[in-house]
Amino acid sequence: SHLMFIRTHLACITTSSNRRSLFSAMTKLTDYPMTLTERPPICNLTPPGVCQFTPTWADVPLLDRIPCGTGGTSFILRFGLPDTTKSMGLTTCACLLAAAELENSGNGEKMDVIRPYTPISTNHEIGCFDLLVKDYGENGWLSSYMCQDLPIGGTIKFKHIEFNVKIPAPFTHKKIGMIAGGTGITPMIQALHAILGKGEESQQSKTEAVSLLYGSRNADDILGGEMLQKWAEDNGEKFNYVDVLSNEPEDSSYKGERGFIDKEKIQKYLPPASDGEDVIIFVCGPPIMYELLCGPRNEPEVKGILGELGYSSSQV
């Protein structure tokens, strides 16, 4: 089986001192599926300050790498944890920093490459966590390394700092609008776990409706689309998922929204600013998305399209 192959491979490339912890984490592989359409939303929240990853870098192994989507460049990467007997303990919404020493192809010098990643798994998983990563080739140094070159059993560094905690769940807003572009979908997936997932009553958000506008170049660039579509089908009255493709061929079978996420689409799908304190809009994507939709992230005033539509700084 695929699982037995990975275990055999790990036995060959790891030392006896760390093999036991790797195998311990590997036994958890069947606890939460690696197939996107089989992954349900799960609400399992922890408060800030209990994450296994701290401000000090920790090396953890790559346990599994499974391709997903239709473009052949997206992968679910499952990594082990420092303590394989516990969950990660990451707050929702929060991200990790990943780092690897990579060689500059231009001058041959080695340098640390650091990038933020938001896990798409929850604290339901014990001993491991999952990232959804797109291989951007030469335009994504670290992502390409993790998707292509990092061997199963090979290690990479992760850490977590307080700055990486955004608005913590459970959410109090009755209506949530989400705007994501590219890999900016992963924080939305983390938030959707908290909104749609089953869990303890004390951890349930007060959100009654959530709408997600997800911008991609084409259908092959959509990250996690199969899972999001399944969640929308299973939560039809609560979750509305809308893809917006800017460069999808006109003769393709795609029937959804085209172009860019603009004023008309926001007005059509997201809750209006006039709903006041009941509304919040989450935005995550490339810098140009912030500039066009709400202004730079480090500026408190809401500008761009969301500013024109009347959304305040407390709503975005």
C-alpha cells in the first residue's frame, strides 16, 4: 500500500534515533484523509500560547506528499511535530514560518529562505499537520523545494510567533465575507474549519452565513477547490463558495464567474457594510489584491473597492 511504501522508505533514509518518532507520527496518517474531498471541516480550537512551535526554529520531517487539484502543481504536505503524542495547538487563525537553507542558482551561495504558511489541518490531528502548497517553480523558491526536492523523511524548520496570530476564533460576527487570491485561500480554509466544523458547543462561532470569493488565474490554479466545493454542498444554507477566474480559456467547461473580484461581484455575493457590527470581511492574497480592494495591510484606513462600498476598519 501507499502507507507501507512510505514507511519502508522512511526506514531506509532515517536514523534509528529519529525513526521511532517518525513511525509514531505516521500511524496518524489514516486519522484524517489526505484526499481533499474526504476531509470534513473540524472545529477544534486552542487559545494562543500553547502551540508546539515557538519563536525558536524546530526541525520536523516531511511524512507524506500527495498531489491534488487538476494542474499537477499543488500538493498536500504532511509534516511531523516536535512532540508526536500531541496536537500542534495552533490558534485559529494563525500561521507558521517555514525556513530552509537553499542554494542560489545564480551565484551558488546558500541562504535561509523564509516564508509564511497556514496549515489546512486542525488540532484534531495528533503528531502531524498538513499544508496545502502550490509549486510556483522558479517563482517560488521554498514552495518548489518542498514540493519537488525535499525527500520523504527530510526535515525543514518551522516556528510560530505571536505576530502570526490574526483574529482568533470562535467568531462573533453573524455574517462573514471572504476574499482570497492564490495561496491566500489557506487562512480561509482554517477559518472555515472553525465556522463549519462540528466541535464543542463552547467553541462554536456565532456565524450564520459565510460567502467566499476566490480569485485564481485558471481552473488548474485553484487550491483546495474540491474540498471547498464539498463543504459548500454539505452546508448549502450557510456557506457559499464562488470561484472567479481571470485567464480561463473561453472554450473550457468552466461555468462560473470570470474576470477579477470587483465591486459588482462583492455587492452580489458578500454581506453589505450596512449590516454594521454583524459583518466582517476577511481578505488574503497577493499585494495587488490588498491595494485594489482595501489598501495596504499596514494602513488602518480601508481604501480601494471595500472603502468605496462603505466598509469600515472594524469590518475588514
